[in-house]
Amino acid sequence: MKSARQKTAGKSITPRQQQNWDWRAASNFICGGSGSGLLILSLFAAAAGADVRPAIVLALVLVATGLTCVWFEIGRPWRALNVYRHIQTSWMTREAVVALPLFLCGALAFYTQHIVWQAASAVCGAAFLYSQARILVNNKGIPAWRHPRCLLLMASTGLAEGAGFLALAATLAPPPQPVATLAAAVIALSVLRIVAWRAYLAALRHDGAPSGSLKALAGIDARIVFGSGAGAIVFAAAAAANLPGAVLWLAAAGALAAGGGWMLKYTLILRAAFNQGLAIGHLPVRGRGVSGPPVKPGWGGLG
Amino acid sequence: MSRYVMVIDLRRCVGCQTCTAACKNANATPPGVQWRRVLDVESGEFPDVRRSFLPVACMHCEQPPCEEVCPTTATKKRADGLVTIDYDLCIGCANCVMACPYDARSIVHEPQFAYGDQPIASEAVRFDPERIGVSMKCTFCVDRIDRAAETGQVPGVDWEVTPACVNSCISGAMIFGDIEDPESNVRKLLAETQHFRMHEELGTGPSVYYIWDQA
């Protein structure tokens, strides 16, 4: 495809970075994904005999922080309850709906420590995490978000962050803590996130996306795979091998697993979120009497 | 049942921006916000270069992705094909802005005026606080379309009930009408030309057709 540029100042047909969701909206995905992932992982930790009360509190604080941030983002915050009006198709409505039982079940899980409420809060966490992923995927205007593999990426990073925070929370809870089990979870979910990330990136390059999105995502590839991913796996392996200071190794692995996910989502929502741009399917027949090739500048990838 | 569409003949558009100015005048959009834009596109490589003009605005899609994601039902698609926003329901979450593949929506969070913090007289008269902090976009001049039901006039034929941009076009590049009416201008024009709809592969079913050649 031949190059194209347009002259009208400030108005481009090339994809441009979205400007409407800033760090406050990103915080909802960052904190909400971590918190909901943590609630899911807490169920398994509780089943393994761990005291998950610090983890549940942390999860609820994270989700609440994310929702508070997005409340400050919206243009008409005092009408925020209108968000509940479109459950038929809107994943933002569904996210808000799920948040209610999430807090209720989480609070009951904290106070009763009963496995039923822990399971219920984990189910709510899964629904919340899925809703957040679908909010991104259903946004057709942002090619890097609407790719189907973004769904697994968002889910896997939420779980990896949850495992990371669970490992961090283990340092706050009284011993004994199932260090080896938590380390195994960090390793497994870090591997899952690396696989999902590389599959997403490869598919985005193959299917085509705005060049700006591809550049921003490529810029964090090494940090996702070899930095937070491999680092978390190595530290968690050290904890699983019960090396001296195993809890600290686990905490370091958790910090890397959570931090890597936050970096990924920050980049995806704030730096790689180039819109579709505009295109001319057929150049009009004028002057020379012939049409020209399609014009769709600013896109890359496509195999 | 009527379904209103717009047909834009890219062969005729000369990029004069009269439609842009007419839209701003009709809808009193704030500085920096243009519901109707005409983009000036240079393409190709020397010596085979071309210059094209691309008028864009809300495409009033058959399957509007903005309506699907809207959490408040502020965005609705009417039976006649127009996609509307209820400013009283919108919370300004910008989810619709992200969902629109045509960059057609905008949100202004603070009052903006052409000359400083205070509005000039004409801005003060037409300033609408309901449009602050909510999503807004081209309406196909919905108030004019609705007036047709009262007056018996025909949108796309009678100027009083036709979108301002279409009325203003100096080259006759923009045509508006009911695609369900076999006798309408848009129906006849589409039958005798080759045309495309932007980003049709996304399944949005835009209601704006771009003519690029005769049939």
C-alpha cells in the first residue's frame, strides 16, 4: 500500500492515540484485574490451608480503588448510577453489577472464613475479570483491544497478578504459609501470561494493527517475557526449592508478577491504544479518469 | 419505514470545508470539536501522487458499536436509522468513544469558547451546559428530520428538513435521503454508481456511502 499523509492540521486519517481514557481509567483495569485475580487465587490458597484474610482485604481494596479512579474519570460522576441501565449488551454495566456481590461475598468471606463465601467471592472475581476483558475487546475503535486474543491476555495477566499479590500477602499473614504451592501458582500463571502475551502479539502482527500500537507493544516485549516473566519464575522457583529466605523470594516473585501485569496494562491502555483511523476504499475517479489504490495509512503488520 | 442515509460523491468534493462551517454554525460545537470534517489526503509516491478529500462524521451505523457498549442507554438507534445521544443519561464514560471506529465522538469536560474564558455574545446565547462532560457527535441534524413529520416535507428534498452540511455543499457532493424509498435521490444515485462504505469489514453497517466512480 502506498504512503499517504493528510494536510489538515490536527485532523488525521492515520490512527492516533486515544485521549479520553487516562491513568484513572487504566487504574480500573490495573487494580480491578489484580484484585479480581487475587480473589480467584485466594480460594485455592484457602483450600490449601492458608489464611487468606489479608489477601481478601487487599483484593477488595484494589477493586474499590480501581472503581473509585474511574468514578473520577467520568464526565458526570453524580449520574454514575446510570451505569446500571444497559445490562443487555454493555460489559461496563455488567462489570458494575458484578462489583456489588463481589464486595458482599468478599466481606462475608473475610468475616466467616467459610469456604462457601470464599468460593462465591472467587466466582464474582472471575466474572469481574471477564467483564473487564470484554470491555476492552468490545471496543471496535481500538484495534489493539478488539483482537480476540486480548481476552485471554487480560484474563491471564489478571490471574498472574493475583498470584503475585497472593504471594505478597503471604508475607503479611501468620505462618505457616504454603510457600511451595504459592510459588507453583506464580510459576504456572507467569508462564500462562507469557504464552498469552506472545500469542497476542504474534496474532496482532499477523492480522495487522496501527503501527503505533505495534511499536508500543514491541517496546515492552522483552520486559514482559524476560523481565517480569522470567524473573518471577526464577524467584518463585527459589522459593519452591526452599532456599534461605524463601518467603522473601516468594515476595520478590510476587512483586515481579504483579508489576509486569501493571506495566502491560498501562501500556495497552495508554500507549498502544491507537484508534482505527480512517480509510478511502477506492480513490475517486477524477482528472485522469482512473481510480487509485485504497488508502489506509499508519497500519503495520499484516503477516 | 424510512431509513436515512448520506451519499457522498468523492469525485465532486473539492475540500472547501463549507459543510464543516455549516455544521459548526448549525450545532454550535465548541472550539476544537467538529462533528463534520473534511480531511485533505495526499497519497501515492512521486510522480504518481493524488489528492483526495474525505468528508467524515458519525456514520449512523446499522449495528452501532457505540450503542452496544453504552452502559446507560444514552446512545440509541432509532427506527429511521439515526443514532442519537440522550445528554441527560450520558455519564461521559467515553466507552462509546473507544467503540467508534470512525473517530466521530468527542467529550468536552470544561466550557470552551473561541476567545478566552468568557463566551462572546453569540456563544453565550447558544451555550448548552447539557453538552459538557457527555459524549457528543453528529446527529444528522435530527431536529430537522423530526420537523419533517410535522410539516409533511421530505428530508433530502426540502432544505428545511435536510442536514445543514448537505444544504451547504457547493458542489452537490452530499446527498441525503431515505434508502428505503425507491424514488429517493440516494437510492437512484447508488444504483448508478460504484461506492463503498468505510470499514465495512468491521460489521458496523455504516449509513454513509462514498461514491468513487460511475457504474
